[in-house]
Amino acid sequence: MKAGAGEAREFPWDQVMAMGFGLLRLSPSTFWAMTPREFERAMSVFTRRAEEATRRDDLAALMRIFPDIPENEERAWLRT
């Protein structure tokens, strides 16, 4: 099977199956039942588009969850 319009090249089945079975952990029946659009949407959780910069609220939430720890206090909880 060849890719769509443009330069003719082989469809990257090995990579797509590796992502579907390995990364998404889809069953074979689920993988083969998916449309290309469904697969693309499932994979989109692993990529961010350039126009989707981190919003200020998202950054603030991440900073609350993962605060910077002064170097002298870093991993102090491991020593106890």
C-alpha cells in the first residue's frame, strides 16, 4: 500500500503497528477496526502542536504539583 498524494513511498506499517500495539496497547481487533483518523486522534495525546503552547493556568498548576526544591533539601526524604 502506498501513501497518499505526493511522492510515492511505502506506508510505515511497522511504525504504526508498534505505536498501536506497544504504545497504545491496543488489541489487534481494536487496532484493525480503527480508521486512520481515529488512530491519529489516539496518538495525538503524545504530541503537542506548535500552536498549542502551554497556557499560564496549566503552568501554574504544574508548578504547584511539582515545586522547585532547594538543592540542600533535595531528596532529604530519602535519607530518613
